[in-house]
Amino acid sequence: MATFYRPAASTATIDVINVRSGRQSTSTDRAAVEEPLEIRLHGRPFAVIMRTPGADRELAAGFLLSERVIETADNLGAIEHCTDRAAEGSANIVNVTLVDAARVDEFLDAKRQVTTSSSCGLCGRRTIESLAVDVSPLPVEWTIQSSALTALADRLRAAQAVFDETGGLHAAGLFSLEGQLIEVAEDVGRHNAVDKVVGRMVMRDALPLSRHMLFVSGRSSFEIIQKAALAGIALVGSVSAPSSLAIDLAAAVGITLAGFVRGDGFNIYTHPARIQS
């Protein structure tokens, strides 16, 4: 069957009026695109995510991992873009087929039934209990030098190609313990960027990511720590601050959490044993 999906651009040209020293002039600029992505399970609506187009299949896989719909690549049958040209917004629809089709009704009954905004990956959860992460604490199996952590910020920034055009996207980078950038993704949502990176590794059947580090361009929030924990990532760093709930969760699941990673300094909030001076 022919595929009619055409990937949307991640940036758009816009007209702007520049004001400098009280004077106006017209010009064009580039803006980050934000569009809805509908995720369906076996053809039935499951969730709508506001995201930057690109890596939609990986985003769906990472999102379904964090929603506990899947645990490994073995749970996935297929992830495909809508191929029906008559379907409105078909380029923004992906259909996921699970190996265990019998569980689809269970997931649909428990779904959040809400549009997920690009700023909040957990908005609309029905209960506080649904935020719990039932994973065993990650053991301390390796250490890195502090200089290795501070280097990640510059390496991630150098890989933010769309940010250079728009100044309006978050980024997430997955690094090896040697500091090599393994995967990077950009999106209007921090959590979407993380889902895209983790989703790629899910589709490669590469979980758990126990010998990897996650670095994000914004702040570290609860949902980012949750996604890292489910992927087995034991160290999360960011250029900005973590939230109090992110700190509490990182402490509970054994994740080393570092914030304000800038220049040659940073703060360690939890499990400092993995970072050597």
C-alpha cells in the first residue's frame, strides 16, 4: 500500500516587525512549528500530543513506554503513519499495533483522555497515584569525572540545529559514559524531546540504558525523571533547575540529578556517588 504521509517541516517562515531604538522595520524569521500528533492504538484514539513534527514514530514509542503501555520493543507490533489521504490531518496521526491486542481495551479505559500540551507531559492525570513510578532503585555501577558532565552542555548545544534557526526549541541528548552523543532530539516540549530519544532506543531494543546519561536543555521536571527511570538511565543533567518533585523522585529511584550545569560548575541534588571531583 502506498504511503501518503509527508513529514511536516520543523520550522516555518514568518513575517515579523522589528523594533530597534523606537524604529520599526519588516523582515522574516523562522519559528518552531507546533502541531498535534494523535496516537492511536489499533486504530482507536489514545492520546494527542502537541509536538514539533519529526521523529513521530519514536515519540510515540517513548510516550507509550512512559505510559506503561509497552515495556520493551517486543511489545510493539508496528508504528505507522496514517496512510488514508481522506483522513483530516493524516500527516499528524500514527497508529500503534501491539503484540498483545487483548490489552488494548485496558489501556484505552485507563487513558488520561486529555490533550497533552507541549509544556506539560503529565497534565490531566486522573489521580496523584497515577504519577507513581514502580521501578527498583538504580544501583551505583559506575562513576564519571565532574569535567565529563560539564562537557555535555556544550555538546548538546552544538547539536541543536533547529534551535539555531528559531531559538524556540528544547533539546534532549543521550550520551555514553565516555561523553559521546548517541542520540539527540529537539521539540517544543522538553518531555517530547526525551520521548523521541528514548523511543529511538526502544525501537532498537536497546533498553535498559544503564550505561548512558541524559542531558536536557531546560529544567528537569518530574516527567523527565520518570522517563529516565523507566529507561534505566541513572544520571540526568540540565542547564537549569530541577523541580522539588523531580528531586524527590530522583532520590527515590536512584538517579543522580544535576542542575545548573554551566561553565565548569553544577549542583548535585541526589546520589552524588556517581560523580567524582
